[in-house]
Amino acid sequence: MIEIEHLVKTFGEIKAVDDLSLPVPKKKMVGFLGPNGAGKTTTIKILTNLISATRGTAMLNGIDVTKEPKKALAHVGAVVETPEFYPYLTPVETLAYLGRIRGMSSREISIRTEDVLNQVKMTEWRTTRIGKFSKGMKQRLAIAQAMLHEPEILILDEPTSGLDPRGMVEVREIIKGLKKREYTIFMSSHLLGEVQETCDKAALIERGRLLVYDDIDNLKKLTRTSKIEVTTVDQASEEMLSRIGGLANVKDVASVNPQTFVVTLENSDANRADLLLAVQRLGLKISGFSPVGLPLEMMYMDMVKESR
Ligand SMILES: Nc1ncnc2c1ncn2[C@@H]1O[C@H](COP(=O)(O)OP(=O)(O)OP(=O)(O)O)[C@@H](O)[C@H]1O
Ligand SMILES: [Mg+2]
């Protein structure tokens, strides 16, 4: 597991990480969220010993990475920023080289190479020079190298950033597969749908500070507002819409097309049930009544707006 305690990183006047404390439990997958410049990459670079902390500690499986980086990182695999590989080497050669650096035996390297290339669906390309690879293929290879030495912890900085939609889907599938293998995973991302779908917990930071950290299910409930798209068989009149707008707990009603309107209301099951009843009482036949937007996204917007 990972234990970040009172971590601080300053760059001159800038506090990139500001007294951040965060435990990542064993075998859980934790999403690390926050706007651009919030301090996610800086935190991850400290965890992987690419830069040093100004203050605070980061323990990986009980070993302080700021004091004993080599020992602490022995059980960690990481993908930080866009990976660069030697273009004239093949995946097999690259993994052999990295395996030797990590002190693995030749036998271990060859067994693990097959396993990790298979996991990231790169077996077919095992002896092709990396110089020919697309960004998505390089990203998959980066994930493969992170898993090579069978680490218990995986640390990933925006693993799907810069990929095209297909590349994203492929990497997302690989990450879902990793979850089954019971790694402890700490992953930064801007893709809230992905985090909502794959992670157990998420932490949201802004300007280096932790805003909230909880189980995904609890975070979804933190949303203050919800939006419901209502579709009706007949057209709702202006008057009907304004009556819906006047209901308690309703903040806004916006017509999308003659048969569809979106209601913004305070988030609660009771409020949604009241809305459904009220629309029916107006004599409108409802053919659709569904939430719009991701709960995690709404929570993110609420929290980030508030802290500004
Ligand atoms: N080497 C550096 N020197 C000076 N300032 C830096 C350095 N690295 C990061 N920063 C600053 O620290 C802050 C946090 O940056 P960081 O890259 O950690 O954000 P991030 O959350 O990863 O953002 P993004 O979502 O855009 O990747 C920013 O204000 C950034 O400009
Ligand atoms: Mg970053």
C-alpha cells in the first residue's frame, strides 16, 4: 500500500503539493483527480523518486521512498508522462534490458516478457522495432514494462492521455484487466467516466491540496445537483415548463426540443420522485426520465467551483 503523509513540494513561490496526506489501501485502485496544474504529476514524481519532496513522507509498502528509494521502488511499477523507448529496439529487447537493470534473471525475464506482452496485447509486435509503433502501442508497452518485475503497486500518470478513442478503449481494457490481478493501483486521470467505472476510491486535489477522498459510491452521493432529462409523448407547454420551474428544489428547466426538457434540481432521491409525480400531474405522458451527466463529474464541478 501507499501512505502519503503531509507531503509538500515547492517550486520557488509555487506550492505544487501542499500538505497532502493520502492512504492508498492494499489491492485497491485509487483515482487521482484534479484540474491542470493541481499537483498530480508532481505527487507521482515524488512517489517514483523522479523528484524529491520539500517536506513530508511517502511510504511504499512501509518503506519511505524519500529515504530508501531503491528498496521502496523494488515493488513498484510506474508509467509517468509519455514514455520514451529506444526506437531501434524491439519490445522483447527493451524488456530484457529493463529486466536486467531491475536485477531479474534471464529465465525470469523471458517468462515475464511473454506474460506482460500478452496482457497488453502486444505479442504480435514482440520483435518489431519500437520506432514503428503508434503512441497507443508505446503506451501499452509502457504498461508492460511497469508490470515486468511483478510489482505489487502500480503508479500511472494519465495512462490514456493523448491516445485516440480506440487507443483509449484498449488501454482502459488493460487497466480493467490489471484490477483483476489484484495490484494496488494509484492512477491520475482527467477521464471521470473511466475513474467512476474502474476505481474503488478517488481523491480530488486542487492547488496541491486534498479537497475530498472517499469511495466512489460515496463521492457520487456528494453531488449537490442533479440533472434529469425528461422526454414526453406530447409537447410540454411554456406554462407547464414554468410550473415545473417553480417547484421546490428545482433550480432550472431548459427545453431541449419540443418533447424533451432538462431539469436541474437539488440532488436527492426524494426530489427526483417528487419531480416525476409533478410532471405526471400536469397531464404529461412521460416516455423517458433519466439522469444526465456523470455523478462523479457533477461532484468534481461542485467541489472545484467551491474551492476557487
Ligand atoms: N519543474 C517545475 N518547476 C516549476 N514549477 C513546476 C515544475 N513542475 C511542476 N510545476 C508547477 O507545479 C504545479 C503542479 O503541476 P503538475 O504538473 O503536478 O500538475 P498536474 O496536476 O499534473 O496537471 P496536469 O493535469 O496538467 O497534468 C503547476 O503550477 C506547475 O506549473
Ligand atoms: Mg500531470
